[in-house]
Amino acid sequence: MSGRVTVVGSANVDLVTRVERIPAPGETVTAESFNIYAGGKGLNQAIAAQRAGAQTELIAAVGSDSYAQVLIDTVAGEGMDDTLLRREPGSTGTAFVTTDATGENNIVIVPGANGRLRRLTDAERDCIRRADVLVCQLEVPTSAVEDAVTTAWEAGTAVVLNPTPVRPVPAAILAAVDVLIVNEHEAEQLRVDELPVPCVLTTLGPKGATLRIRGERTIQVPARRTIAIDTTGAGDTFVGAFAAEIARGIGYAEAATRANVAASLSVEEEGAVPSIPTRQAVDDALSVERVENQ
């Protein structure tokens, strides 16, 4: 069983500059390189799920500018249905990413067409109903996320929410969430231990992740040793890979382990989408770890 994943979220072009160090306020530095990549949390997570072996559909919006075609071509090139990308007048969502020599980054996002994804159509709701797992983030209006998770809850589709950028999450959304995936900073800001969700996964970068299922002990998900080149999109890789695994019927702990390996592989290359590994790459990395641990 490959499983079906539907992602409702953002699609951006990433304008990425690489610098020796991220400038301080008011400071100017010279970039070592500049590249344009497809990105956005929704698109990244959808591609991560697709490369992890799930049948994936992305519900998102692009603009009427030249950047829109970059995203359409990227989605089609992954074997996903590009007709689910709405074409909205105006600009495509854009992220300005600065990455330093340690792999850390800072990001400024202009929502563009993402901000006009407010409600879903009947056809888009049907995509959610036939999925095993729905994935959402908060880079699109809350109304679209609430529409999506309500549809999923009514259909019995599992809901994975990555609540970033951090903002208050309405109770109606939280009530439909099966798994909440956050990083350690988001976990602190949202006080996730107090949220009424069945499962919380907290990613910890080079320290791995923790998995807390209500009523059970917290599980530590081990990290894979890696050297970070670019951490952009690592969290999205984790989310998409995890969703693909649970869509296949894999348990949360094993799914989180595979997702953690996928995320660790993604930081070893530049660019959010180019660095997302395939299922085979994750299998190979796990095989190497087993041999090393014998």
C-alpha cells in the first residue's frame, strides 16, 4: 500500500542567497551565490511525501507572473497533478532566504497568491476525502485550513498539522488534528503540552525528535549524524515523509524515525526541493546505520 496524501498549503519561489554569515541589522554583506528554487511549506511537504512513496496531491495557489510556471513545472515534474494549483491574479508567493556557512538561515515571506487561498472548492474537498492523510500548515489563511481539516475529520482522513508560521490555532482546527508537528521553538511558543491533540512530534534538529502520544511515555527519536550545508526545508521534509509513512499504515514511531533520516539527508544539499531525498535514499541511509551499529 502506497497510501494517499493531500497537502493544503503554500507554494512559493525561494530566492536564495548564500553568505559567509548572516548580516546584523543595518549591515551589508556580499553573497557567494544566488539561486531560484521552487518552495513554500505546502509544496515542499507535498514533494517530500511524493518522493517518500505516497500518491500525493497539492492544493495551493500561484500567481499570474513568470514565477508561477516554475512552480507548475516543478509539481508536474514530480508526477503530481498540476491542475490543482489555482491560478490567481497578481504575484506568486515569494520567500527571500539567506543561508550562511553553517547551514543556518533567515527567511522573509511575501504571501502573494497564497493569501488568496481562503476557501476550498468541492473538487478540492473531494481530494481530501479520498486521502489517507491530510497535511496543513499556516502559510495560507486560517479559513482554508479550517475548511480542509473539517472536511478531513468528517471523512475519517487523518490530519497532520504543522502550525507554522506560529499563530494562535483555533479550537475548531485543533479538535480535528491527529498529529501536531513542531520544532522546539514552536513547541515552547504554542505550549503544546497543554493542547488537546492526541500526538505531538517535536523536531530537535541534530538532537533528533520526541514523540509524545497522549497517555503513553514520550519516545526519543534518534538523530542521524550529518554535516549541514543548508537547513532550509528540513522541517518540511520531515513532515512530508512522516505523512507518507503513516498513510502506508506505518506506526508513528517508525514513521518518525524514517522522517528524521529524510530530514537529515535534506540538510546535506542546497535548496529546499532539490535536497528532498527519495524513499530509496532513506532506505540506503538506514542500511548504512544498521551496519555501523552492528
